[in-house]
Amino acid sequence: MPRPPRAIVVMMACFLECPLLRAQPEFEQTLGDIETVSIATGRPQSIQTAPSVASVITAEDIRNTGARDLVDILRLVPGFYIGQTANAAAPVLAVRGFTSAFNQTTLLMIDGVPQNELVLGDRFMALGKIPLDSIDRVEVIRGPGSALYGADAYSAVVNIITRREIPEQNQGVLSGGSHDTRNARLLAGQRWGETKVVGALEYEETDGYAPCVEADQQSRLDALLGTEASLAPGPANTHRQAFGALVNFTGPQTTLGLRASAWRDLGTGIGIAAALDPVGQSESTLVEGTFQWRDQREAWTLNSTVNSRFLNFQADQWHFFPPGAFGRFPEGVIYNAEFDERFLRWNGTLGYAGVADHDWTFGVGAEWGEAELQAESRNYTLVNGIPLPIGPVQDTTQAPDTGSPTFSRNLWFAYLQDEWRLHPDWTFTWGLRYDHYSDFGDTVNPRAALVWNARHDLTVKWLYGRGFRAPTPLERQPRQIPALQANPALQPEQVDAIEWALDYHPRLDLQTRLNLFYHETDQQIRYQNDGGPTFRPENVGQQTGRGLEWEGAWDLTPHTRLSGYYAYQKNTDETTGADAGYTPRHQAWVQWQSRLYPWLFTVQARYVGARDRVAEDPRPPPDTYALLDVYTRYAFSKHLEASLDIRNLFDVEVEDAGVGTAFPGDIPLPGRTFYFSLIGRF
């Protein structure tokens, strides 16, 4: 990779030495400040002593790195690798060697409420578009968290905490850049008596980067069947429009949060079945409301949350396979559908600190979820997983051979946790959670953690936790969908993990953290394929893994910070003896940030190391790569700023490893891109 020109380095050094520029505002949060998290136990506590390996990304971090969405934010977390699927070029979260097509091994929450789409378990469909400026902070724990959070807190838990405090100034942002991308955002707040009202809006539309795909799933089928139907080489279908709105009404004891999200003209990426589809698109509309009540009386703390969510999803002219596929479909294998999904959740927690040296937490809750197919039409039926034509596209909503048009799942749970201060410097935390599902039964998940404050600047942790990934209703309940055959006997997969963590702050301007981990899985869900176009989920996998994550930050001056991380993981598929595949063995990230008012400079370098293929994939491993991003912002006044974000500065050719063997190639990632923003405050 080319080195940056010497002139750039000299220019940065000159900026650093300029006395006028140095005498400007410092970082809002210094490394000596006590950073708190709530995600580790459900109550605020120092990140140094929290019984977990946790990270916090603040609104200041988001603003000063040029992050545009949750994917950019999570790239700042050690051990997180974000790839892409062929389907709609959607993000794939790979943490500590675990990954799944719809991110079912990572729990995403908004203000403590899980965000999971019922039928597929798709995290990002349920999340929708969150206005970037509505995010106050993002808290992350790496490792299992099912003892507190239940299903899918498997490899990590991410909690997006939204703004409840009125901003000092209202803010509007207009942005645009590569791939004909346009974005507008608004953040505003006001006090109504004792109630604080904070709201944010965001709209975005883009053509997407539309990478050229040299070969797709249909290319493989053409080679097997002697057909010539594939549209490859050709561009992916990556255009989209998105809208998000969120408002919080916060009183002395209550918060009402309302949000809405809409995706329109959402392209199918490389294709729903990994075959290029330039025609198909989808749209979704999400509406969610959350009411939270809290009360504290002497030694008692009470919290209650009620959440309701409605999601409408429509698939329009999806071409699973293109015209000419299988020599039988002159118009392609076509699918249209619309379904509605409803969720109702309630949970309550009771905290008690009336026993000396103990903080008890007891929680109970329930969830009711239902999805109903409102309309469906297609021009095929499935026989042994092979699409066969049934004539022109026709209504199959109530067709007897396509499966039930409704999916439902109910859940109730209870958990207990105790934080026991054995000694002023020693705390032992343990917990246990029981979940009962209406479709597959029960799970029990424990946790334990011992935290030692060895010195004022050194903390040592020993951690154990269990997590589980619940099978989705679509994986268990038959429904005629190409490439997926349901398995009614599918059970949850489980992971047990142990960790050792070290938190060291030798000076107020220097901090470093190190953690080592080991985990084992049981009944891991794997998609089995006999060489045809259909995959069936089975509890056949077993995986062991180990690794480490190191992170550090150093305030070189009151206005300049150097930070970074290194992550290593080695996971073995015990059923084959080969590497579990996909997740990079080594990752590294370095950030240099300087506040030279009225300028801000952020330079980030990211290295992605070797990524093995799964055992059944004969392709050579994808190349390693390193990318450099630059973000700069200039303040004309307190009311007007402009920023420029350049990604992949040296225009490095990069490919993301395609998951599995259904898609024969890898997924090209964007080259150099530019993004300009104008920020106004009023």
C-alpha cells in the first residue's frame, strides 16, 4: 500500500506546533474521567469494575470520526468485523469467530429493548433507520450475555442509548457524496414543564456503490445444467431510500420513546439467492413505542418497560433466479410478498440493596410475537428443493403446499443477579436466567464474574458466561422459499465462554485494556447443502475458539489523541478440524485525532488479516488488506461547520469474503469515496 506523501506528514507536524492552534478547547472527555456503563449489570457503574468486557462509543466519538451509521460505529469496537452478505449487500457482524446471515449471534437493542425481526431474526430489518443524531452513546459487551439479556446475546450485546437531554443548540445537517448519495438530518429539543422533549429526523437516498459481480449462483447452475441464464458479469442492485424519526418525552420518573423507520426502493444487492437481480426491490415500514417507568425508594429500585412494535415488509418482483434459469423459467423465478409483524414486550426489574455488601436484581418479562403473510404470489413450486414452474405469477397466499401463512412465538423469562462485595477490593457477581419459548422449550443460562481492584490504576477480572442463539420460526416452520428448507426439530445453539481481563491506567493521559477468551459451542446451527440450491439448518456444528483483544488510548497533548486496538481469534470447526472460516484471524485499527480549532482532523487506518474459508470451500483465501480514512471538519463559527470524509484514501481494491459456497466469488467493496457535510446550529 502506498505511503502518505511526506508533505502531509510535515503539514500535520506544523499544525501541532502552532501555538495559536494549540490554545483551543480540549476533548470533552479525558482519559482520566471515570467512564460508566449500564449494560454489564443493568445499572450504571465504572467500566473498569464492570463484570464484563465492555466498550462505550459516545456521541462525541461518533461526531469526530465521521461515522454515518451503526456499522461505522461498531467498527470502532475491538474484535468486531463487519462484512457483507450477497443479499442486499446487508452488513454481517462477525465477533470472535461467530457469524450468521442475519446476525442472530449478536443482540442489538435500543434503550434496552431487543431489536429482532421475528421470522428471520434479521437484526438490521428490525432496527430500521435510526437517526444518527438521536444516539447519545452505544454500549457494547463482548462475549455471552444471555444470563441477563436472553436469546441471541451470544457473541456480543449492543445497546443503542438514545438522547434524553435537550441539546444546547438545535442542529441541521445536509450531506452528499459518492454514488449519488444525499442525506439530511435534524436534531431539536425543548422543555415542556417538567418534561424534556428531544427528537431527531434523518433521510437518505443513494444509488449505492453497485460493485461489478464476475460470477454468481446462477453461474454455478449454468455450469451444472448447460444453461446460459446468469447476468454476471454485471452490477449489483444497491440503490435505496431510508427515513428515520425518533422522539423521547422524559419526565422525572417516566420516558416515552416513539420512533418510525421506512426503507423504500431497497435493492436486492447481488440477489436474494446470490443470483444477480436488477429488477427486484423491497420496502419496509416500522413503528415502535416504548414506555419506561422507574422509581427508587431507600434500598429499593423499580423499573418497568412496555414496548410495542409493528413492521410491514414488502418484496416486489424478487427474481430468485434470472430469466432462463433451469431451462424452465423464461421470465425468471419470481416472488412477491407482503407480511405484517407485531411484537408486544413487557419486563420489570426489582433491585434491592438492603443487605450489606449485596446488590440484588430480580427480573421477569414476557414477549408476544406474530407475523402474518398478507399476500404472496409466485411462478414456481418447490419439489425436493428444486423450483418447478407453475405457469405465470399467481396468488399462493393460501396455497396448501406452501405452508402456514402465519408465524408466532411467545416467551416468558425470569432472572436473578447478585453483586456481592466480598472485600473492598473484591466483587463477585453471579446470575441465572430461565427462558421458556412456546415453540422449542426451555433454556437456562448462568454467569459469574470476579473483579479485583488490585490497585487504584489496575483492575483484574475473571469471567464466565453462557449464551444461546434461538432458531428462528422460518428455520423451524416449513414455507416454500428457494434456498431454505425448514427443520421443525431445530434446537437452540449454545456457547460457554471464559475470559480474563486486565484494565490498566498508569497515568491520567494513558489507558490500556487486555482480555483473553476461550469458548466452546454445542448444537451449533449450520446450513447443510448437498450440492443443490437448497440449504437446511441442522444442529450439527461444534466450535472451539480462543483469542485476545487489546486496546489503548494516549492523550499526546490536551488536543491530540492516539488510540487503537488489536484483535486476534482462532476458531476451529470441531466437526471438520478446519478453521471455522470467514472472520479475520488478525485485526488492527489505529486512530490519530487532533483538535486544532477551528479544525478537527481524524485519520484512521484499519488492517484486516487472513480469513480462512470454511472446510467445504475449495477457493483460495481472500487477500488481506489495509485501508486509510481521513475525516476533517472546519468551524466557521459556533453556528456553522463543514466536514469532508474520505474513505479508502488510496483507492485500494478490496473484496469481502463471500459467506459459504453458494456465491462463487467474493464481494467487491467500495474504492475511494468522498462525503461532504454542512452543519448548522440554531
